[in-house]
Amino acid sequence: MKKKTLSYFALAAVLGLGISLGGAAKAKAESATAAPGITLSAGYAGEHFHYGESIGDQEHGWLNGFYVGTNYKSQGNVLGLGNLDLGLKFTYLGGTITYDGSQTDLITGQTTPWSTNSQESISNIQFKGGFDQALSNNIAVGEYLSLGYRYWNRHMEGVGGYTEDYNNGYIGLGAKAAYMWNDKLSTGIDAEINWSPAWSSINYMSSPYGDYDMGSAYNLKVAVPIDYNVTPQLSVNLTPYYSYWHFNSSSAQNTVIDGIPVTSYEPSSETNSAGLNIGISYRF
């Protein structure tokens, strides 16, 4: 992905946040689209995953998994900011995809192309806390803070294969808007920006050859939630999304690989993912 395109995504998310914050000042006390109470949700998670390193190595393919979550919305206005909206969601994705890269002879330095299967396992838990405001009877906006943790295990199979584990905690900001077409159907848009700060201790890659401090990372995500109310309590949910992660390269360090002392580092990388969640939710 070109940096220019990323800038457009970041700008759109920031503008969306500013618009929703501005709308909060004119909003009604109660949300037009979200009923109060506690909601439990669960369903299928799927994602086309494409990972690429700056040195050319890539992984790509479809991952399957699931999600579970819970959400709380307050009955009325809280602190004059709108309806309190708190959510916690866990997502797991896994499967076998394709790795295209190279192997390096540690003695001669010569590289040869290498393709194999890669076993992937990605777990993500995220808390979101913010406020919703109604702009009309069928339009609502909101803004939130996020706090999360992402764990990614990748294992390249075959001779010369290896395993790496990425760990990164993150914080972020988000903005959303929803439109209620009738008492059954609503659609919306949700944009967020997340950071793994350089001062965070939960941002590293571990391997059989040591741990590598990845410095900082950031994430841009845009989702389009579509909800259909089967009953006042039960709804069916479909949420397509696009997510982008960028990791800076680690610093170089001395290590021993296959008995040979080398200086190595983890290169910078980008991950582009297009996926969807399909499930149900029940409000108490």
C-alpha cells in the first residue's frame, strides 16, 4: 500500500472523529439507534490476510475463526456526553496460507527463493469505551477510545522452517455513525486508528533466535456494520472490514543461528486484511 493511500485513510478517520465530536454538542440525550442494556454477541470471523516484509517475503491466504463479545449501553445521557457505550471483543483467526520468500546461506550470504505453507494463529482482544449521540430519530454518531492486545503466531513448514510470535499492545481513537432505515435494519461506518507506542513493553517479536524489540506500530481499520433486528432482543449482524498494520523494523542484534554467529534484525512489514464477521447478538 502506498503511503499516499494510507494518508487518505488516516485523514478520513480523523475527520470522522472531528465531525462526530462536533455533532455531540447538538445531539439529543438518548441514542436514536442503540437500545440500552447488556448485549452478548458471537459468530464467524473470516479474513483474507496479506503480509509483506520490506525485504520481499510475503504470506497470503484466507483465515477462518470466530468472535465473541459483550457490550453495555446506558439508559440515558452520562456527563452530558451522550449514552455511555462500553464493549469488549475477542477474535481468533487461524489456518494454513502460502509463504513466498527466500532462504539465506549464512556462510556465503547467497539467497534462494523459497515457498512453503505457513500455519497462522492470530488472537486479538479489544476494549472500546465512549459515547453515542443521536442527531435525529434515525441517525446516531459516536466516538471512543480503544485499548487492546494482539498476538500473532506464524510457523513456516518444511526444511528451514521456523516460528515467530508477534506481541503488541495498542491504544487508539475511533469514530462511528449509524443510520436506522426502519425498526429492523441499520447500517453504519466505523473508523479507528490504533498505535503500539515505542515505549510499550508489549511490542516485540520472539523466535528461536531471540526476542526483537519492534519499536512502534500502527493500525488503521474501517468497518461497515449491518444489523437486522429479528426481535427487539435478537439481531443478525454482518460487518465487512479492512484493516492495515504497519510494523517498524527492529534494531540489529547479535545472535546464533544453526551454530553460526550472525547479526540479524526483523524487517519492517505491512499487513493488509479484508474480512468479515457474521453472527448474532442478544440484548438483555
